[in-house]
Amino acid sequence: MRILFVAAEVAPLAKAGGMGDVVGALPKVLHQLGHDVRIFMPYYGFLADKLESPPELIWKGFTMSQDFTVYKTTLPESEIPLYLFEHSAFAPRRIYHGEDEYWRFTLFSNGAAEFAWNYWKPEVIHCHDWHTGMIPVWMKQSEDIATVFTIHNLAYQGPWRSYLEKITWCPDYMRGDNVMAAAVQFASRVTTVSPTYAQQIKTPEYGEKLDGLFNHIKDNLVGILNGIDLDLYNPANDKLLYKTFTKETLIKRIANKIGLQEEAGLEINKNAFLLGMVTRLVEQKGIDLVMQIIDRFMSYTDAQLVILGTGERYYESQLWQIATRFPGRMSVQLLYNDALSRRIYAGSDAFLMPSRFEPCGISQLLAMRYGCIPIVRCTGGLTDTVSFYNPASETGTGYSFDRYDPLDLLTCLIRAWEGFRFKKDWQKLQQRCMSQNFSWYKSAAEYVKIYKSVTGQPAELSKTEQQKLIFFEQAIA
């Protein structure tokens, strides 16, 4: 089957959130299952620094009164063809932000549609978030091209139709007040990145004013849990760590904790309870909860905290000020650093993720992969991936709380801090986390069924696909 992924982010080349991880990993697995998968993304100004060799110019197009070119290369560490949409709007060394954001991604979507119509024709275009939301609308006129639209973050819904009508073609049949609403109505299938979130967005609390629409298309809405690239994120051979380890050699993990403490400017103390956070500093991630209780928690315990991320200036400045009150115990790193993020996963004892809402979440999966115990709020994909830890029955993989309330978070943190004192039980919990299988193979199989369904084929895996799936699953077991 011919499948074209169109997205604003593709890891490891351009990543700002979980979308990049998905688009960088899922096509590799689909390729292993025998499908012709290709990726279409913007040619950002910083990509030249990350590509091993100059890409090849393959096609020139014209849309929205603009000339554009498409270059071809391959996704790093794979055989996946990668098409780069080149235009001056994407020359700046950034992925998002800027006054022209709506215009530039609308142009990008137009370019992807023209590419699919005139250069390489897929059977399915897999679109990701509002940046590609107009593609399902336009493809409605092409009966031989189906579309799958995946929602990674419903909070960002793109430009209003009144703006779109000024810059691009809005067909007469188009419905929806903005790009997200239009995409949801015209995609052959709509997916979210976890089953729980697919149910939550049908409620006013999580639906971002589109809950009525999601209830209307509920039979066309599917939640498929994200996975992670187990080869890319592997503590047994990750060269970015201070020392590699496995669940059988957890004693070696201590070197990563000490190394992280030294790198982050914390007191060197292997017995301290070290909390880590790798996050965007925005309201969605529960930063307001953390700021309300962190003084009390740090004063009550001997814990340490390291936070890595960037975001809203208010949160950045407030966290920085709080850190000055706990020298040697709290470190705030206001930057994006993939290497440091891995060392936080590998060196922290627990990972804090108290999200207000979370479509899926990748960080908690990476934390467990590296033996870092997740502390999460029960919402979205966090509910689907982190089970409640019961030390009496030795079940569960992390600490969790329900209400979005600072006292509930503080109580959960205290429980984890106390649990850390019981080293043998904590080590069993770490090993249980590291034994979880968050590979992409199971999820990829569900996507294959969707691709087949929207193209009129029986929605089931072929015998060859089943055999390959079993083989690859056994290889990583």
C-alpha cells in the first residue's frame, strides 16, 4: 500500500512535541511490514545542518501564487523516502511561531496536495494536526486518495475559515469554522493518539468546543495508543548516557544519577529522591500545579528536582525564581536538549507529569523505558499507559492522582518519596516499568487495518503481515 505522511514535525530532524516522535517512528514500522511509506515535511532553515548529504531537487510546483520546490532525501537511520517542501517561508530556523504561521502551513498543505496529485500518488495520505487539516477537504474530490487525520493536540485548531477564504481555495462543499473542524468532518478516518483521549474529547471538559462534532462523527473516531522507537531509546546502548544499563544491571544506573546531579548543579547524593521533568512549560502540562506545591514539598522532604524545557515566559521566570530558593536541590534548564533529556530519564528516580490533559504523552513512556518511575495525573494517554502502583500486590507501574488539584499532587509526591525509601520494592517497580512493551508494532497493525478499511479493502492483516509482526515482536521481546 502507498502511504504518504504529511506533518510539520519529523524526529529526529524537527521535533517540538510528540507528533515528531510519531511521524519519525511509525513509518519505519509500516515499512518493515511491507508498505511503501513516504514522508512530506517542510524544509526548515536548520535542516541543512542535520542532513548528512545535500538532498536532491526532484520537482517544482506552484500554488497560492507561489513557486515552491520539493527535494528528496531519506529519513535518518532508515530507507524511508523523505520529501522536503522548500519555500522562503520556511527558511527561518524555527518550526512554529511567527506572524505568518497560518499562512505558511496553509501553503505547505497546498504543496502537499499538489505533490500527491501531480508527482507521487498515494492511496492514503496520513495527515497530522491542523497544519495539514485542509488536505482531507481537498482530497474529498479525489476518490482514489483516502485520508487519515490524526489529532495530537486539539487545543491548536488552526485558522478560521474567514481567513482561509482570503488566501486559499475553500470548496463550496467545505464545512467547519476552522481547519481542525473541517479536517474532522472530511477525513476518511479520524484518530487520536490514545483510546481514553478519544473518549474524553467527546465531553465539554476536553473537547475544546468541538465535543458536539466529535459525538456526531463518533463512529469514524478511533483512539490508537502511541508507541516509542525502542531502538532509538534503549538504555542498553544509548551513547548519550553516562553509563548504559539494563533491567538486570540497574546498579549501573546510579552512575547516571550522579552524572545528572553534577551536570545540573545539584548536590551529589545518590540517596536523595531525584525528580525529573522534561516538558513544554505551558498550562496543559500542569506547571501551575507544580508551582503551587513545590515549596512545600521541597521543604518537607530532602528531594531534588531538575526541570528541562521552554515555553511561556511567566512559567520560565517563576520556576527560575523558585529554584534560587533551593540551591543544590532544584535546577531549571530553559532549553531544548535531547541529550540532556535522555540523561534525565536515565538518572532521575521518578518522572513528574501532572498534565491538565494529555492526548497520549511520550515522556512517560521514555521514562519507564529508562527505569524512571512516572508520577502522573489520570487523564488521556497517561491513564492508558501508567497503571496504579500497589506495593502490597506488587502490581502497577507508577504513582497517579485523579483530580486536577494541588493537594492531590502533593499527596501523590509524598507517597512516591516515601516509596523510594524501600529500595528493594523500588527496584522491582523499576524493572516492571522497563519490562513494558511500548513498541510501535501493535499500534502499526491497527493503523494498517484503518488504511485498508478507508481504501475499500478488508480491514484485517494479511498472512504475510501477521508473520512479519510476530517476527519483529519476538525480536524485541
